[in-house]
Amino acid sequence: MIEGPRRWCFLAAIGFAVVAAAQAGEIPASDRRTDYQLMSPELRQMQDDDTVNPGMLWVLDGEALWERKEGSQGKSCADCHGGAAASMKGVAARYPTIDPKLGQPIDLEGRINACRTVHQGAPPLDFESKELLALTVYVARQSKGLPIDIPDNPATARFVDAGRSIFERRQGQLNLSCAQCHDDNWGQKLAGATIPQGHPNGYPVYRLEWQSLGSLQRRLRNCLFGMRAEPYAYGASEMTELELFLAWRARGLAIETPAVRP
């Protein structure tokens, strides 16, 4: 997804042309491309080499946090789940998922915080905090290479549809939707950068623009800022529904966490 004030100023200049473009519709499975496939060879190499991928620093922190006892229960994640390499394999590929008790979607960050409060007696971690990002990327790392596998069932479908509605809704002063960039115009150039399809399979990602690791919700809020729209709050139901739709839209693509992006 494209980000940055200067890029979006440029987008405003061509906004009417983009809005008028014919709708291409949802991307067929055979045409799905991760952002990785649209990056330069140098960035691909940075992502592929664990010794130079900056996101691995958070993975190492997450490994330490996995073993650290927390809260009034004095438990660690490992006390309940054992080794993450086995117990967390494939988990990230199924998130966001529908929580049966809540009756609504919950993402990986939400599940980690729920485990902390319910099972460890510890306070939830702040969104975008170093600790929450580290635990999330460590858990997601255990599913690297596995395909995103969001179930196709009625319980999930209504929330997928809610997320789709947000994705396709024109918003903000630029009157743009996510779909107009990432479904209809992916692969084209915008301010010298290639517009990606906007798949979530690398999150949390290390973005060179941020010089830090960041969550998918951070990226979605950046996009809404760029559209000159009011961003949803971290943890809002609209955010989780949009995350679920994006995961469903990317089903079959391999988890790349921690990905590197421009």
C-alpha cells in the first residue's frame, strides 16, 4: 500500500482519473501477487536473509518474551503452549478468526492480549508497543511459508462481507476506496512507486519508511490518513473486519513474516 504525504498529494492531482477508471473487480486467485514480487531485488534479498532482515530483531525479543513469566498468575506463554515452533505453527495463517465467546473477529494481537489478561493476570499490551509487536511477529514467524487459510463458512462470511464493504467504500476528501488502488490499479506506477495488491501476509512488517516494525492496523490507518479520511481507532471492530477481509482476499498466499517493505 502506498504511503506518505508527497505521494498522496500526487494522488490527489490524479484522483479524478483514478476514480473514473473502470472497476476491475476482485483479483482472481491466479493473479494474486504479494508485495514481495513487486519489490526490487535488493529489498527481496534483505527480507530473505535473516542476518540482515531488521524485523528479526523483534523476533528475537518475542522469543524472550515467550518464556517470560507475567502477571498475577506468574505464567509465561510457554507454560501453556510449550515450544512455539510446534504449538504456534499454522496459527497466524488462520487469523483473524471468529472468537466463539465474543461472536466477532479477533486478530493475533487481540488474542495475545486476551491470553495475557485471562490466563496470565497481566495487563494488555499497548498497540504498536515493542512488546506486542515482538510477541506478534514471533508467533507469526512460526507460520512462515504456510498459506493463509481463512475458513469459508457462514460465521466468517458476514464479517468478511463487512470488511469488504469498508474496502470498497469511497472515503475521505479524495473520495477514494482501497479497492480503487489495490484491485483496479495494482501494478501501475504512482509517484515512481509500484502500486501493490495490498495483501497482509507479511505483517508485522519492517518498513524502511518507518525505520521500524509495524502492524497491519498501523498501515491501514496510514492509508486512511492518505485518503484524507478519519482513521478507525486501533482495535476498532472496523479494523478487525477489514483485516479479516484482507486475509480472506489473500488466502493461498504464503506467510512472509517478518516481511520488509519500502
